[in-house]
Amino acid sequence: MKEQAEQIVKLSGQLEISYQKVQDISVKAIEGASNVGSFGAMQQFFSEKNRPQSPEK
């Protein structure tokens, strides 16, 4: 029974580490998606700014 208790403690620690890694990956994924969205908006802004303007009447 002592060995099982030690194994439970060890596995619980590994589980906590896994949860932290998943959380870190999630944060990085959200930050990456946010950066991609910002980059796309910036590209669109500059492409519109550099587009030739039609002459006004």
C-alpha cells in the first residue's frame, strides 16, 4: 500500500506538470492567433493605402 501511495503522489505531480504545459501551449496558441490577426489587418491596411486612388470628379 505504501508503494501505491507513493505512485499516486508521483502521478499527481506528473499530472500537474502536464496541466501546466497544456496551459502554456494554449496561451501561446492564443497569442499566435492574435498576432496573425494583427498582421493580417496591418497587411490589409497597407495594401489599401498603396492602392491607386481613382480620380475624384
